[in-house]
Amino acid sequence: MLAGAVWNLKAIVPSSNLADTINAILRIFSDILAVDAGRTIVQMKEDEAQRLKAISEFETEDNSTTLEDASINDDDEMEHTARKENVKCRNTDISDLLPLKRKEVRQAVALLVAQKTALEIIVNMCCSEDLSDDEWEELSSSDESDICMENSLNEGIGQLMSPLCLSAEVHTALMNHLIPEKIFEKTSFPSEAAVDICRRNTAWKPLIKEMNKIQCRALTCLHSLLSVLDVESLGGASALQALAQHLSHLIFSQTDCPKQDEFLEAVSSAVRALLQTMASKKISQCMTPEQLMNLCEAGIRSSNISFKVNAVGILGITGSVLAKEAGTVKTIKMIGKFLLDVATNDSSLVVVGEALDALFDVFADGKEAEEASFQIKLLQMLKHFQPVFKVKIRKEAKGNYSSEQLCVLDNVKMNLRRFIAYQETVERKRTF
């Protein structure tokens, strides 16, 4: 908590001391995250059992002594009284030294809260300062909305986003204290042994939820790291491929994995950031398009908007990679149909905009994408949808979406017009 407070006050820390301050904060977080919470919970439960056993044995011994004293005859009354006083004194001394009730549970909760807080603050460290709502409103309502489009989305159809900026002080401290590796470890499912112990004990049961929260925070933190660190800082291509296999295991291999929206949103955010990083560096991916389709279908069925947005974004990245490979027409068609269905039917304009952006990425270039777009009648579908999309934005957007979202939707609307013009040019070339 103290480290978090210091981070929040970083603006008043002298610049000459900033690097040392950030280094000290991340050293504390590194030590906290290095603790294996699952193993610690198992050990604390054993400690609790030993403590309760000792108390029980003492109480049994005390009761036995009391019964023995009661059988002493009247001739030994003075000795009995003295012994009774000794027992009282001994009882008082022990009770003063006994640990507070549920001490081990409180210690376990404190550890989990500390780890969760550390992960949340690391996410904040990786985030650049956001524009205020007034600034977004000014951008969105400006006559120069084309400038907003070029700056906030793509400078060209199909171009992947660039990483966010990270200060040199934070980057150095993250690397020095092995923060990425420790965050990767926290993205795993909670220890089965710890979960089983907590599930069988009422007082410990709430800790299951806290352990799941740590996994979700770690996945969110992973997403942030993937957005701000270069491939070398993340361990290189082999480390990213291993991470892809790990995330694939979290999603597809655990039949009893938590299906809460928080987990699905966090893991899909991490997958999206990872695939984007790998695609930008032309690193081969480990997840198959079929696996990703399963994830995205689950996302579209969800009521969580962020999960839906991540799902269509994942397909956009996957499709744009496949468009550059031979023999992928069938898969690109499958992705294109899915994205078209989302764009034309989803009730959220945010999801619709993301689906359209994904379509722009997938069908931006390449012979395979060109053939697939012709077969699914992409141009005709988008020309029919364009006026509908404009009406939806005019009627539904204002008052229901933030200034930032309105700016993005405005960009998508203009990109749609440009993309239709591009597709018309492509189709004209096919006729000659």
C-alpha cells in the first residue's frame, strides 16, 4: 500500500530521485509477486491445524486437571486451593499469548491483496496519460476529424498499432527486477491444492475468489507489458511462442476453467496483444484459426462488450496474417463471414465498429483476401450496410457512448467509405 501511495505521488518526486524511487517500488512489488500464494496458503492451513490442535490438547489437559482437583478430600483443601490458583494463573498467561482468531486466514488474505494491488499498480505504470473527456469531445466534434482518424487509428488500412511509450526509468526497473517473468507466472490457474483446501473450509473459501482475481489482474498486466515492451525485453520470439502455448492452455485445455466475464475479458485482451506483437514481427503463431474461432464465438455470445471487442480484434489480426499466405481462401472466407455477421447484427456500435475495422485489416491486401472477398460478396454487403451504419451512429451514438468512442466511430465511418472505394477498384480490375 505504501509503495502504491509513493507511485501516486511520483509527480512531486524530484527528477533526480525518480529513478531510485521507481526502482525501490518495483523491488517491493517483485518481492511480493515472488511469493507462491498457493504454497503459502497450504502451509498456513497446516499451521492453523497445528495451532488448533495445540489449543485443544491444552484444554483437554486443563479439564483433566480440574476433575482431578475436584476429587481431593477436604484434608487437602489448602493444597487444592493453591493448585487452583496456579491453574488460573496458567490459563491467564496462555490466553494472553494465543494468536488472534483466524490469524492464518487474515495473513493469507493480506498476501493476496498485496499481490493484487502490486499488479494493478504495474498496469498503471504501463499506461500513458489519457486525454480528458473535454479533449476527446473537442477532437470528435472538430471539422478536422480526418486528423483524429489518422492519429488515433490506422495511418493506412491494415496497419498494426504501435506500442505505447514507456519511461526509461520504469523500463529499466521492470527488467532489473524480472517483473515480466513474475507476471507470466501469476497468469496460471490457482494451485489445485490451495483451491481444494479453501473449498473444504468455510472460513478459507473466499480466498478462491481472491486467487482468481490475481490471475485476472496478471493477465491484464500481461496485456499492458505486451503493449509497451519490445520483443527482446519480453524474452524473444521463442518466449512469445511459449507464452502463446500457455495462453492456449488456459483457454482451451481447462474444461473447468472459470467462465466469469472478468477472466474471459482478461485472457482475450492478453491473447489479442500477443497476436498483434507476433504479427508485427512476423513470428509464427501457435494457435490455430479454428481455436481462435471457438474463442471468438464464445466472445460474441457474451454480454461483456470488452470480451466481444477483443474477440473480433483477434480475428482481424489472424485474418490479416492469413491473407499474406497461400491456400488460405477458405479460412479467410470463414473469418470474413463471421465478422460481417457481427458488424451487421450486433447491438453495440462499439462492437460493430471493431468488426468493421477487423474486416478492413483482413481484406486490405493479398490475392487470397481478394478471392475470399469476391466469394462472400463483401463489397455488396458493405455498400448495403453503409447507410444503415450512418443512421445508427446519428440516432444511437450521442449520449450513449463516450467522447473517445464517438471519435473512433467517426473514424470507422470514414474508413468504411474509403474501403468501399478500394474494393470497387479491386472488383473493376477483376472484370478486365
